[in-house]
Amino acid sequence: AALAAALALALPGVRAQEAARAAPAAHDAATLPADLANVTHQPAAQQARWLRAAARQGTLAKLDDATLAALFAALDPLAVPEYIRQGPNGYPSYQFTMVRQERINGKWSDTPDRMLVRTTREPLRVYAKWLPDGAHAGQEIIYDTTRRKDEMVGHLGGLLGKLPMWTALDGTLARAQSNHQVKDLGTEFIANLYLTEGRKYLEAGVQRPTRVEAKTVGGVRVVALTYETPTGRPQFYAKKEILGLDLREPYFRTVESYDNDGRVFERIVIEKIAPASFDDAAFDPKNPDYAF
């Protein structure tokens, strides 16, 4: 609720601008079943609580694409940010597989990375392995904040790449393959970026997603929210951002980011994700299951 109030006061004209855009949302609400239409008339904080319950109970996942899109298009524009803010945006300890493709130094990677990631959040520890059929297959890295806060250990793939080396989180080797640090791997980073950008959207007068649709991306069914900014980078993370909201948990499963020239510079799909428990060996280069 506090976030909703803060966001609403970001500009004196926020609600005035929102009123001008209310007609499309009202139209979407009119196409909904009565019980869902009633939700769209509730305050944003109450809608966020409803989303949490509906996601956990499987209600959202059971809706057809058209109904799901109409529902999210008709919600108060502060409802989804509040839902994400309440979290949790991940798990204390979890494993996921992802497909990631980025534009590095202006060049788009023709072959996406496929990765297996294991992580704990307190303390922050990350193990990542690049899987077959993707770029950089065979590579592994480990980051353990209890050992070295500013470095990770890793090795390249292939027969000649088994020699482990310590490198800075933002060093040349790391930046050659990603615009992100290893600490950014996980659903929490995407959620936090969404909330940070959301405040800037409001300040720029961007009240609602320019497009809402339910679709399946890389085998993952999501509600895709498209946000377009007036100025793009560097004021915003992206000129256009398409975020795919999970239907059962308050985090995003897919991301597509576009630069000021309309070129995609990042594409992420978190294919599978589940809570998991790990012992210390999961973040130890000496683990016999690893190739360090």
C-alpha cells in the first residue's frame, strides 16, 4: 500500500493522465465474467492481494488467453507492481534452467546460451553451467559471497578449457559473454528492475502497459506486459520492455528488451524453476560432478 501511495504521488498529474486512459480499461472489464469484473473495481492494494491468492490457487493458470489478457488490461496500473513488491520474487534456495541471448558490444549472439543455475540467497551463492546445444557449452562458474565477494571462479568449455581461474565479477572475461554480473542470475533481479523502472515510468507519464497479452514463450505460458518509454536509453533500461509474468508466483519468467533503434538487446526465458536444497558441495569447485 505504501508503494502504491508513493507511486500515485510521483507526479501531480498522474491520476489525471490515468483518467484519460480509463476507457480502454473499462472496455476490457466489460468483457470479463462478473466475478473478475468485480476485481477490477477494487483498490490496487486489494487487487494485488487477490492476484496473490488467485495465482497460488491456480485460478490465473486456468483462465483462457483472452480472459487473462482482458483481466490484466483492466486492473489498476498499480496492482501488478504492488503484487510484485509483496513477493516473494523467488525462493531462499532454488534451481532453474534458462535460455539467454544478448547483444554484446553491439553484436547479437546468433546462438543463445542454455544454462542450469543453482542458487541460495542468504548467503548469496551461485553455480551456473552452460548446457549442450547452446553457446559456450561446457562452461561453469561459481560465485560464493562467503568466500570472495568480488570474484568468481570458472572455466571455459571444451577440452582445453578445464583450468579454473578466478576473475572479477565485472571483469573482461565476464563482460565478454554478458552485460550482467553472475549476481544478477535469478528472478529477483528481474523483479527489482521492474519495480525500479516502474517508478520512472510513472514519472514519465507511462501509466499502463501499451499491450497486454497471454502467450506461450519457449514453452512457458505467461501474461506478457509491454512497456514503451518516451525517451528510451539511457534514462530507462530499455526503449521497449516485454515482461512475461508467471501465472503462479509473483515473478517474471520471460524478458525481451529493445534499444532506441528497435533492436532486441536481451531475451531471457526461464524454462523451469523450482525450490531446492543444496549443501556446501553444490558451490564447491572440487565437487566431483563438476568439471573444474
